[in-house]
Amino acid sequence: MLFNFFLHLINLIIKALGGVLSLVVSILPDSPFSAISSMGIDLSVINWIVPVGQILAILQAWLVAIAIYYGYMVVMRWIKII
């Protein structure tokens, strides 16, 4: 009896949250990128000025190096070397 009450209450809360979320989503526009896609900017020109691929490759290598360093530091602290 009490379990069914709490179950019904939780279902009611979930349904209310779903209603609020659907209201928020219905207020938002269909696509925030529709104005950008109709601008007609050639992305290859931007990529020629700012080498996005190279920037991402360098950022990826840097993040991997930092992750390895911090992982090494954690392992060394676990075995009490540092």
C-alpha cells in the first residue's frame, strides 16, 4: 500500500518533469544552425587561414601527453615513490 503510493508519487514527478522539459524544448527554435548554414561561407577558405586540422592534432597530442603524465603521477603516489 505504502510502496504503491511512493511508486505513484515518483511516476507523477517524472511525468511532471517530462512535461516541463517538453515545454522548454517546444519554446526553443527548430535549428539554431539554420542561419549559419544559409550564410554561404566556404569553410575551406577558413581552414586555409586557420589550419583547424593541425590545431586539433597538436591539441590531441598535448592532451594525451598530459593524461599520461597525470596517470604516471597517480600510480607513483599509490606505490609511494613520490
